[in-house]
Amino acid sequence: MTELRPGRLTAAAKRFLTWDANPAGFGITIPCPVPVGMGLEDARRLVNALIDNHEALRSRYTYGERAACLIEPESGGVVDAERVDVRAIDIETLDHNEFPALIEEESVKSNLRLDPPAGKIVTAVLLTRSYDVNILLLTAHHIAIDGVAMWVLWDDVATYVRQWEAGEPISLTPEAVTGSEWAEFLDGLAPSRAGELDYWLAASDSEPNLLTGRAATPDSVHLDGVMDGVLAHRLLTELPAAFDASYTRILLVSLGLAIEDVTGVARPIQVQKHGRYSRLRPGTDLSHTVAWLSDDYPWLVRPVAGTLGARLRDAIATYPAHPEDFSLLCWHHPESWPHFTTFNFPKFYFNFLGDVGVWIPGAHSREQARLTMFDLSLFLGTSKPEGVEQVHYSVHSPTGGLGEECVGEIVARWRAVIETVEIG
């Protein structure tokens, strides 16, 4: 019988397992090139090595108010077919134009094969052919990885492949700190932030939490757009210099002002944060930790009179210095939790994904379709195709949300704030 030991959940994992309506099926698929000579059994050993190397990938997760995780021991190199689920598909004759559809189709299938309570956190498909490279479609449940961890796994696959091809012993970089260990540290740190509780509770939304299904109208809204040319240069270069703030902060604050201008009232925004906060314990190395360590927090613009530039400067100046403290209190401090049971979480969502090349999840994507608790969600990313700086964004409002007219007004005002705010 497998010996299991209790682990600690990160804030993001705890929130997801507690509240998500469909926690079983939320995988992230990473297409990884592997050698043509790597067959199905070789791929299974690769995936088994990844699972052994990262605690979050060999854990069992339960859902609901008593969400928890139990950690399985390492395999000792023994590939358990129940845990290591890898399929193979021959793509020898597949037309390259059909490749994106195949990846999408197989990613959906892999997503359905995940089973967190049973400890099946990773599944994969090996796409094989006799030329170029094979492709390992590696799907890991979001409960165990975030955007940073995705690249850690990519690097692990590349390291494994390099060692495998050279006939060297497999030796992947271990985690200096596991997600469970970091969550335990945060549990101990959280009481030191108890004095901030009233500050964060003041960001409660004016609209109550959505506890039942939405109305059938208005229709859902999907809007993809880009800022480029003169506007992108202003956003990425001129405004950060003028306001002494990052362009991501300017994007967020401008959205807060736009929502206030269109709706007539300041509304909080749930901000997705992808930092790892290793500075909370100097000397901590989270660079190779695979876990869902990103978090989010509410930010509420302070209504002030004056010019657009004055409002923008005030919002930047009063922005919370330590936004991670919200997650510490809400998810790592049981004594504060009763206060958050009546907290109205924001109905607007902002997620800047970073420099993502030419792709971010589209407004019709599975990621945004899940966010029905928000009246409006905004995903953003930067890219520089052919040397031209751009900011891509996707806006989604669900059925029963804000409706096309209101969403259009907010987006137009958001862009106008960035375009017209006075710099002097």
C-alpha cells in the first residue's frame, strides 16, 4: 500500500479546489520536442522522472471546503501505468495544416483523463514520425503548475532529452523548496499581516458575489485587440517614464479609471499576480519549484477629482506596496477567513501574462470561458513580431454579464486613457 503524507496547499490551489465548479478538468498542455528515436516506453520513463522530481505532480487532491492534498513517495524508477498515462499517435502522414487541430483535439482528450483525487496530475500524448522530431504533448493539471512552472517542466524535458541522447544518467535539477514547503512557511508568516485586515476588506465590491447561475441575457461578449504603433510606443516607453511606473501598472490603473468613468462608480479589480515572492524569506530559491504559486488580490481605485493625469498619478501613488498580503490573510490565516466569507470579491479580472510572443489565450478560449464569476475578464500579453512592439488583449464577458455595449465602452475608454492622458 502506498504511503501518503499530508501536504500544504498554496493559496491559488486552495482557492481553486474550494470554489471551482469543475475542478477535475483544467489541464495546461505543453508541446515539447523530443527525438524521433524516443518511443512510447522511453516517453513513459521521461514522464515518470518529471513526476518523481516534483512533489505537486505526485499528489492527490480533494475538493470543497475541506480541500487538501496527500503526497505520494517517489517511484524509485518503477513506471506505474496507472499513474504514468502516456499514449502514442502516428502523425507520419499528417498534413502540417492539420497539426494545430490535432493538438487541440488531443489536449482536450488529455484534459479529460486527469484525475486529481486519484493522483493523476500528468498525462501525455507522444506524436511520432520518422523525420524531424516527435512531439510530446505534456498535460499537467493547473492545480500543480502555473505559468512559471510550465517553463520549469519544459526545461526538465529538454534536460532529460539531452542526457538521454548522450547516454548519460538522468539527473534533473531538484526543487530547492517544494510548493507544500513554501505554503507551510506562508501559513506561519500570515499572522504577522493581521493588522492589514481592514485595509483589504475595504476593497469589497459593491456588487454581491454570484452564488447562483447568471441570467440568459445579455449575450456573452468576446473581443480581441492589439495596441501597436504610436499607442504601443506611448504605453511601453513614454508613460512609464512620465509616471515612474511599469507599463503593466499603467494598463491596470487605466482600466480601473475606465471602469469608474463608464459605470459611474469605482469598482475593484481582481489582479492576477505571477510573482513568486521569494523575497519574503531571503535566500529562498523558488526558481525550480513546480506548483501553483501565482496568486491574485483585489485592487480598488480611489476616486479623486482632477485631470486624468492627476487621477492616474494618485492611483499609482496609493497602490498597495505588498499585494501578496491579501492572499496571506485570506488563504493562509484561518483566523481571518471568517471575515472573507462575507467579502464581495471583484467582478472584474486583470491577468497580464507577460512576454508571450504572438499568442495569448483568445477571448473564446477555454481559460476565459471558465471565468463566469467575473462580469469582465481581461487577458494581456506583449510581443515583438518582426521587431514591432505590440500589446495583445482579450476581453470576455459571460452570458448575463455586462453586454456588448458596456464592454465596448469600457475598452474604448481604457484605450483612450492610455492615448490621451497628459504627460506634463
